[in-house]
Amino acid sequence: MDELATRAILGEIGGGKPDKDNRATSWWGGNFLGAKNEDVPVCNRSGRSMHPVLQIRVDELPEVPSGFEGLALLNIWMDLQSDTFWGARNGNGFLVRTYKDLKGLVPLGVGFRESTELPSFPIYWRETILEQPGWEDMSAQVPTNVARAPADGWFFKSRYLSDRYYELRSKYPVKIGGWPTWIQGSDWPKDAKFFFQVDSSDKGKLYLGDAGSFYIFQTSDGWEIRGDCY
């Protein structure tokens, strides 16, 4: 379990005074940056313009998670009327863009509180924790004699599980790194790396099914999204 525990960074939507003129920071719901030659993305399936959901400035994170090395900025746009967050490839219902340098980036899309689709808030990175995978995500790596043993406290009572974890997750709906916190069971894309998770949020006005979440993975040929709810 110690070998599988992975560090997760938890982010809060709002919670401080926004600097509305500073787009070069982590944002929710707008105030994004993009390359000079980029436009607001359009969903390949619906033809609708996508909305800015989450922008992550990597050097604001307390540490650089695996996979984020060499990146300066990452943002995700979504077609908020689409239900493809249950499972799709980049460009269908969502779009992930990454940038290796902040230099030359320009404002793109709606600015601070210019849209009623989602509120715009800065993101604050509040906590860093070690978390273990869910049983389905690790079962293939557990020896058979351990998996079938009657003693299961090593998993269900491990030091990485605590009441505080659920308290933190209720406060901080953005998670970078760590493991996907599945609701109804693992749906990991083949040969993919987990990057981040966003939960439904009253403050962020994002509702994904019944108190659901979406999960962003990187594969060898792009990005994929998965969704889950109660």
C-alpha cells in the first residue's frame, strides 16, 4: 500500500479576494489564457462553443505532480450542455489544452464574471495528502493470497483512510494527481495516466448527474474524460 499511495493536491473554488485582471493564475469558470492563434474551442459533436471550466497554473501547485513536468499552464473547456463527460476523447464535449510557457499567451474567452454559465473564481491549492487507490484500481497488483485473505484491515483501515479525507473532499472539489475517487466503480481508460478530477460544486455551479465527478486521463494519443455519479 505504501508503494501505491500517491500524493494529491486539493483545490478550493474561491475563498480569497480575486485579482480579476490577472489571467495568468489558476481560475474557475473563465479568465483563461490561450495562444495567439487559438479561438474558443467548438465541440466536434454538437458544434457548440465550449466554456472555460478550469485553468491550472502549474508553478502555483505546492509540488509538480507526475505528468505535469514541463508544463506551465493547463486548461479544460467543456460543452456544458453535453453529456459526453461520461466518456469521450479530446474535442468531443471537452477539450484540454496545455502550454509549456506563459510567454506569448493572451486572454481567451469570457473574462471575470462576464458569463452567467459558470461563476468565475480563483482556485486556491489548500491541501496536499497521500491517498490510496480504490480496490478496483489496485486489485490486479495484489497477490492472490493477500486478496483472498480474511484479514482486510491493511486496506480498509490503512493509514491513508480517515474521516478527514472525506471532510477535505467536501471542501475542495478540484483534485490534481492522486487516484480517481470513483463512485460506482473504476472506468480507467486503457494505458492511461490519471491527471485530475473535478467534483460537482454548488459554489462552482457545476452539476454532473447526481453529485457526480469527471476525471481527466492522458493516453498515448491524447486526452480522455470519464464521468461517474450516484
